[in-house]
Amino acid sequence: MKIGFIGLGIMGRPMAKNLLKAGYDVTVDSHSPAAAAELEACGAKVADQPTIGSTCDLVLTMLPNAPQVKQVMLGGLGPTQDDLSKEIAAELAARSIQMLDAPVSGGEPKAIDGTLSFMVGGEEEVFNTFKPVLLAMGSSAVRCGGIGAGNTTKLANQIIVAANIQAVAEAL
């Protein structure tokens, strides 16, 4: 399977390296030439986004937020909506492209050691097809429902973390 990986920041760089370690054929693109060169030294190919889109079986993004994902996947930024995952998935489906939303938890240390937790939204069959790829970068990949459910679960996770931090601060 040929995997394209777009976004080689703090999280993306180690995630792409873990895919290479797992034996996947990985092609990367990043706005940082140094990050792309680092992955190339590890065995990845470097290409632009159109080439990745036309030559890879699977494209993963590790970008700051939904508007950047929309720009990469659909070629432009439009008005921001409450649930861009559903909008992006609908537009991709019209092009016969499947999508999962799969936010991660674990931060840079878990990205480096390949033990991220993935909260995934999307069709079960698509999830089952690509779960092994997610598990090459993490120790847990759980389907939470349809498109958007991964993002909703991540938001709930962040609320729980924030509430716990507040509770500890109050206790101290």
C-alpha cells in the first residue's frame, strides 16, 4: 500500500517514521523542506500534494485544524462551518474517495514511540480496511461512529482532561 503523508510537524514527523518502520511505502509533503529531507533520509519519497493524491492509495494528514485539511484535500478554503469533516467527506465521496476523521491523543512522546490513541469517525468497512495503518502509529484505534464522531470524541476527551486539571488545581 502506498501512503501519502501531508504535515510533518511535531506529531506528523514521528507518525510518518513509524509507518516507514512498519514497512509501508510512504511519500511525504511538508511546508518545511528540512522535515521532508529528514523523512527522505529515513526512506520516504518526497512529492507535491497533487502527485501524492494521484499516486497514493491512502493519504493521511496531520494538520493544525479542519480548514487546513479542507485546503489540502479540496484545494481551497471556503467559509468555516461547524462540522467541516462532514463537508469534506461529502465532497470526497462525490469523487469516489473514502474518508475517516481520526484525531489523536498522546502528544509528541506517544507519536514518537508509536502509542497514540486514535478516535475514528467513518464507515465501519473503511475503518476496518485502514485500522492496521493506524495501529502502525498507535496502540489504540477505536471507531466511534460515522464521519465527525472521531472529532466529537476528541473534543469530549479534551473536556474531560481540562475538567481533571481544574479539579486538581482546586484541590491543591
